Amino acid sequence: MTDNRVLLTENFHPLLTEKLSGLGYVCDSRPGITYQEVMDSISSYTGIIVATRIEVDHRLIDAGTNLKFIARAGSGLDRIDVSHARTKGIAVLSSPEGNANAVAEHAVGLLLTMLHNITRSAFETRQGLWLVEKNRVHELEGKTIAIIGYGNTGRAFARKLFPFNMKVLAFDKYLSNYSDDFAMETPMERIYDEAEIVSFHIPLTAETKSMVNHEYMQPFSHPARLINTSRGKIINHRDLLSCIQSGKVIEAACDVYENEDFQNQTKTERMIFDQLVETGKVIFTPHVAGKSFEAGAKHAIVLTEKIGMLK
């Protein structure tokens, strides 16, 4: 019987299973399941819940002859063939609301780390170097920051910035009339002229892949600082390196990278990563912004509410 079976492909928060059971679903939790194992068994399920490890491509979707929904515990849908799923009448769900707060807090942390030289000065001090002049800080107050993408995480980030008395501009190609108490809807032309810091909160799509490159940075009137907590592939990291070397980008802070599978990076990918680190002007964290201890439960609540609405 497939009408009420759901495949969980990761170790999700226990609340997810609890709430799905309350909706009448039988949950099969198989963390570590391989793509081929999913292929072999997917026809037995009415739903599948994934993170980023398993790609739900057209082959897997075609094999899921009884699927009613595909759910992503998180915000990005770039590992799911959404359009193909919808042609099959399969609902595609995600829970960007679940970790928006966590990502926003991390973005604030990266912003403070950059402008207050926290990582560098902490490392130097541990080595017995007391370098005050080299590590003088820049205050956030009065700075102009642009938020690219004003969805769940972009809005959450703007709210976090409110106490810092910054000028917060926002651009979202797919929204209109979205100014609020925390950010001002702004055309890119004004952002090019005014932004000192740019933070990206956009999904990875064919349109946004390698969007941030030489051409993207060229119109900015003065050197900028960049923050990326969305997807690594929206930035062309070779071009980022070049922009840092030329002074077009002052520094960057990224929670994501083009190829995060460090064991399987190409020599070129690893070389570019190493060179970015060696500039001393890039802070990397290991795609951890949205992975707070609290986010798991939030994802469970959001997803089960959306799944419940399908019944």
C-alpha cells in the first residue's frame, strides 16, 4: 500500500515524523539511502522528504509513479526538477521559513566579522600579536547595504539590521511594492551608485548561476563588500578572486562555495579556493548558516503544515 507512506532520506528532527504520523502517514526513515536505493523503492511511496544530498531528477520523478509530493526540508529547490514534477501533478514543497532566522543571524555575524576584523584579529592575537592599528574597525552605523532577494531570508536579515542604523536597500526582480519598515525597494541603478555592502539571498536557478561575475560588479561606483549565504554557484569565484585582486571588491564573506565537496574538487577549483583564502580578504564558513539546532523543528512544523494542506 502506497497511499500513506513517506520516505525520509535524512536524519530529520523527530518532530517531523511525529507530526506526519498525526496526519496519518507512515514514515520510513532511511538516512544515508543512496540515489539508486531511492530509485529502486520510490514507487512504494506517496511522498519523499529530502535535504540536499539526494537529487530528485526527472528519472527519479518518473520512477515515483505514486508520488503525491516532494518536500525539501530547507529553502533551495535546485536539486529538484520542479517543472517536471509539476507536469506529473506532484506537489513540490519547501520550508524556507524554517531557517530564515538562522541564516539572517549568520549573515549579521559575517557582516560584523568583516567590518570588525574579528576572525583575523582573533587569530593574530592567539599567536601573540597585538595589532591594534591594523585591526581598527568600521562601524555599521551609517553604512549602506543592499539586500539582493527580498524573500524569507532577505526580509529576516533586514529586520536584524534595524538596530544598527544602516541604510538598507532591497532589490527583488520578482516582487513589487515590497518596501517595509526595514528596507527600501530600490532599483539596481541606485544600488550600483550607493551600496557599500551587498548581501545575496536568492535561489540558484539557470538565471542566477554565476550571476555575480565581472560584468555584475562593473557598474558599482565604488568598491564593495559581499556576503553570500544563499548558494555558492551564484558567484563566479574565479571572477571574485580577480575583483578582489583589482580592488573592485574589498572583501567577501561566504557561507557557501561553488563546489563544497572538497574531496572531489578539481585542481582548478581548489586552487581558486586556496587563492581566495590567501588574499586574507575572504571569510568562509561551511554552509552552516541555516543549520541551527532550532531550525530542524521549525522545518518540521512548516513542512507538515504544508503537507497537511494537500489532504
